[in-house]
Amino acid sequence: MDYVTFGRTGMSVSSIGLGTGGASRLGMGGGADERQAVEVIHRALELGITYFDTAKGYGTEAVVGDGLRGSRENIVLSTKAYASRDDGTLLSAAQFREEIEDSLRLLRTEMIDVYHLHRLALSEYDYAISEIFPVLERCREEGKIRFFGVSESTSQDADHAMLARAAAEGDFDVIMTGFNLFNQGARTRVFPDTIRNNIAVEIMGAARGPYSNPELLRAAVRQLIADGKLVHDSVDPRDPLGFLVGPGHAATLAEASYRLARYEPGVHVVLVGTGDVDHLEQNILSMQRGPLPDDDLDLVRERFGHLRVTRG
Ligand SMILES: NC(=O)c1ccc[n+]([C@@H]2O[C@H](COP(=O)([O-])OP(=O)(O)OC[C@H]3O[C@@H](n4cnc5c(N)ncnc54)[C@H](OP(=O)(O)O)[C@@H]3O)[C@@H](O)[C@H]2O)c1
């Protein structure tokens, strides 16, 4: 396992983090029980993973708390809460404070290393700074939170408007962004400023859906061609990423996707969301194979760099 300095937090973290949300939710999204989910966490610890991401909204904080029992001191723990309810009502400072206290209780910890505002919208940004930041600062003074983070909504903010502001203004220590084969927008919209401000960057959704499943990939490419977003001549719809996979290239589509994210300049941690320990092991090995070959990267940028696909 590689370890990196997590931007201006100064913490050392594994370059691969275990994500406990997404479709997988440690396998529980596909029917696994909590015992099996804890096994995934234990295997991640054995493999040297020290970064674990959860959220109030995933319903996995309690299981993460269980899985990390006895290992907490070597771990960097990340969680999140929304600044607004589903109906758009913004949380008051007191309500947000309750979210933090709930997370501490569910995670069975006295301190959260990175507390994110979850899927913050650009329209909520000013409110977050004026009303939520004082709560975060109070919790930091009380030793309950170490660093502040923010994650975007990949479906509602595919062009990274909120994170472009967060990166430029430097309010947060950590940001979580979508970056994948069909949305490489953060390279120009976000990373130049996170690098300038030494903000730690986590990648979510690098291999979800079409980026690890060839069937879904073909369907996504057919749709992009039909929508006029991909030029037919530039891709083979039967095997659109065939040029990335094979001898001298990545071994699988998932490997190509994770290597693309892991070696993008400015990225610190790639989150892997899985309920399958074999996938976890494969993904760690994949990312140890280094950056994609230069010619492959050039093609990925040339053919797909203009896309802003909202969700895998
Ligand atoms: N806005 C936000 O704040 C936000 C949004 C999304 C995600 N996140 C965070 O980011 C984490 C990662 O995102 P993600 O869940 O989309 O994860 P991801 O790692 O990009 O994709 C996970 C999907 O890929 C599959 N997969 C993983 N490795 C594979 C392999 N080697 N071969 C084939 N399929 C493979 C998984 O299925 P298996 O279970 O079968 O392996 C799962 O369906 C989340 O868990 C969460 O912590 C945050």
C-alpha cells in the first residue's frame, strides 16, 4: 500500500480509501448483512487501508464503528451530513450540531478526522459558511472534529461549480469530487486551485457502473452517440474502451478506471466502493501498476475529455 500526505491536513493516509456508500454500501446494497460488511472492513485494515469514508446518509456509520473497533487510533475517519433536507430546507446550526453528535455516537468515536458537508450545492455555499462553519469550528475547539471537508453532487453539479468555488476560496481542508473516464472536468475546474491551496482531494465514483462493467459501458456509449456527445468515428461502440485493456495496457476496465483516477495530478486518495474482498484486493494491485501508458492517457483525454457525464 502507498501512503501519501493528505494535503494541508498533514495526515499520512493510504492512497486508497474504503468507501462505504455508493451502490455497494460494503455489500449491504446488494443484500450482504452487517457481519459480512464488517469482514470487508477487517480485510481492508489487513491490506493496509487507513482511510475510511462513511456518511450519516449511507446508514453505514454503525457498521464502520463496529469494524474499526480496536483499530481507531491508526485510522483516518471521514463522515458527512447534508446541509439541507430532501425538501430543500436548510438545517439550522443546532440541527447540524445534532448530526455531528449522531455521527460520533454511531461511529463510537470521540473524534472525526474529516467532517464533510455532503453533496453541498453552490446555492447552499454562503449559508454553509455563515451558519454551519461556526458549528464545525466549535466542534473542532472541543476536539470532536479535526478537519473540514465538502463533497459535491455528481448528478446535479456535473460541471463542479460548487467545488470550483471551494477550491479557489480555500475554505475546506478536503474536497471529494467525481472524476472518471467520462467526466474529467475536475482536471481544469478544480485541481489547479486545490494544488495551489494544498487542499486534500478524494475521488469518488472512479469505477462505478459503466467504468467497471463493459455491458453498461457499451450502453452508455450508444447513448452518448445518440445524444451527439460522442462522434461515432472516434469510438468503436462494441468495444469503446478496448484500446485501454489488453497486454501492455490495463488488465480490466475497472483497473483502467482506477489507475486513471489514482495518478491524476492533485489527487491524494481514491475511494473504492465494494462489498467484495476479491475486488478490493484486485483494485489495490491494479493501482500499484502505476499510471496508464502515456498514449492511452492521450486518447482518454482526446476522445472523452469534453464529456461531463453526470453519473455512472
Ligand atoms: N457525493 C458524495 O459524497 C459521494 C457520492 C458517491 C460516492 N461517495 C463515496 O465514494 C465512495 C466510492 O464511490 P462508489 O461507491 O461509486 O465506488 P467505485 O469504487 O467508483 O465503484 C463501485 C462499484 O464498482 C464495482 N467494482 C469495484 N471494484 C470492481 C472490480 N474490480 N471489478 C468490477 N466491479 C468493481 C463495485 O461492485 P462490487 O461491490 O461488486 O465490488 C461497485 O458497484 C462511496 O463508497 C462513498 O464513500 C461519495
